[in-house]
Amino acid sequence: QSQAAPPSWSLEDKMRALRSEIGQRLVPDVIALQECPSRLVCEAVPSGFKLVGIAQSHAGGRCSHLYCKEELQMERVFTNVKAPVVVGREEVGEVKVDFVCAHLAPFDSGAGTGAVQVAAVAEASDAGALVVLGDLNVRAREVKDLCEAHGFRAVQYSENSWGPFKNRFYQDTLGDCGNRSVVRGQRFDQIWCRGSAWGD
């Protein structure tokens, strides 16, 4: 719960707002959620979607969930990747497309771990197209080198997914953070594509 939210704003309000945002504005075919409070289907997911799989996150017992539209034939792919990821495979024409919902280690405290996780995700897929999406916990200075090393293309967007000036999620983000780049905001949430997959 964001510290900037009014006292009357409940978890149910948040789920309802997310459900509306996903179902009416974004209208995706695939949904990747991080830090879900349980292994149950998340209430933020609108009707018409099915759960592909769940992975335990590093974030305080929370989970990452991967969903797709009910009419898709996406199946979970189990890998040996030692990271909180869920992999789902869908065939588009004759091309196998792997979707990876990921919540990787924070790079400030575990840069080596995060880089190893990115490499493991990249190496685990033999599909003709790969889409990695979620909270990759990477900073702008890290994206270019990681993408070049593993053949990814990063989907660009203009706003920050973590922006303390607009949404002071924690009580004293500016005082506690101590990291000016984080205070300015970061695009921790990313979509990376490889092979036949493309996004913009």
C-alpha cells in the first residue's frame, strides 16, 4: 500500500482499479504480475484470463504470476533457471514464443546475482522468439550492456515505473533512499524481446 494513498484507499480499491486498467485500457494478451500477495489468482486480473504459472519471489514471500487470454494455448515450460521466473510458451504460426515473467534480484545489492539471472533466462530458451517482462530491477546504465550481451532489444517507454516524486510509496522515500538516481525515478520494469518477437 502506497504511503501516498488516502487512508480510505483499500486493497480492494487497488485491485478494482488495476482490473479496470488492465481490462479496459491496456487490453493485453499476456499479463506478468510481480509481488502478488499469494499463490491464488490475483484479484487484479480481469475475467477472460487463465493462470499459466506462479514463482516464489525474493520479495518477502510474495509471488510472480503469468497469465494469458483463455483462448490462447500457452503452456508452462519448466526450466532449471535459479531465479523467480515463470515461462509460458505459445505458438504463433510456426514460431514458438516464450514469455518469461521475471522478478530479478535488485542490482544495487545483488548486481552479480541479477546479471547471472539475466544470462540464465537468456540461455534457457530455445524458442524462435523470447519476451522477458516484469520487474527486472535494472537501471538505465545497465540495460544496454545486458541486452547486447544476450541479444535482447529493450522496449522503450518515456515515464518511470518507479517514481518517488510522483508516488511516494514509502513514508520517507527521499530521506531513506540516499541514492539520487532512485529518487529521480527508474524504469525497473522492462520488456525485452529477442528473435522474431518485437515490441514498441
